[in-house]
Amino acid sequence: MLLYGTHGWIHLSIGRADRWFRWGIAEFAFTGLLFLLGLHWGPVGIATAWTASFWILTIPAFWYAGKPINLGVGIIIQAVWRYLLASLLAGAAAALILRGFPSLHAAPGTLGAALRIGVTSLLFTVLYLGSVTLLYWGCTPLYQLAGLVREMVPWGKLSRRFARAGEAGAHTEGNLP
């Protein structure tokens, strides 16, 4: 879903919100049709229909968004295929591993649900990061992510800025009459 949603950024960045609006109408019609087909199976059918709509529409959405600027779908697939494969591998491996722990599935109540969520999330994260490392033959994507997070999080910058301001204030305060 995160990947699919980025096609809108392309429409907006090239000044073609009209194309994004037209795509939105087509997406709404297609997803609505899938919802109608999934109604027979209840909530599971609706969830499956919604997920399927994202998977089915991702490549056409990027093709349509990139068409005015000759941005091919191939370059986008080339950039993300390893991450998608890592996610599929981690999900399948986590499901297989978790089958070996029936007591985890039998844990009752809210605490049991929280335990399942925590264990599953931690296991998937470890397997995903391991898969990304294997598919890229190294930790370069992880270092790039860490660098991006450092740039985005203002804590380090703010603390350095306050330290400099405090030092400047201390120097000027001593000069006051």
C-alpha cells in the first residue's frame, strides 16, 4: 500500500492533478468491483479484495503516472523488487517458524494477542532485515536507511543547536554590566 500510494506524488510533482483525479475514478471503480466480488466471503473476502486491488493496480498506476515524463515502470520495479522479495521470504519463513509454537497461538485474551503481535512483528523484522542483507549482498540498504533516519530526526540537530545557543548565551551573559 505504501508503494502504491506514491504514484500520486508523481502526478502532483509534474503538475498533473487532473490525471491523478482520473486515475482515482478508475481505481475506485475497480476496487469497488473487487469488493462486490469479495462480499460472498464476508470480511475475509473484502480484505482480500482490497489487498488484491493494490497488487493489481500498482504497475498500471506507475505506468499511467509516469507516462507524461517517460518514467518507465521498469526502473521502479528494478528499485523495489528485492524489498518485495525480502518481504515475501520473511513472511513465509515467519509463518513456518510460528507454526512450531502452538502455545503462542493458544495464549488467551488481550495479553495473548499482544504477545502474538509482538513475537510475530519481531520475528518478521529480523527475517526481513536478514533477507534484505542477503539479497543486496551486504548492509548498504540498512546503512542508507539509518542515514535517512538520522537526517529526518531533529533531536541531534536540535541538541547541537541548543548547545551552541547556550554557549553563546553564556559568553554574552558574562559581559553584561
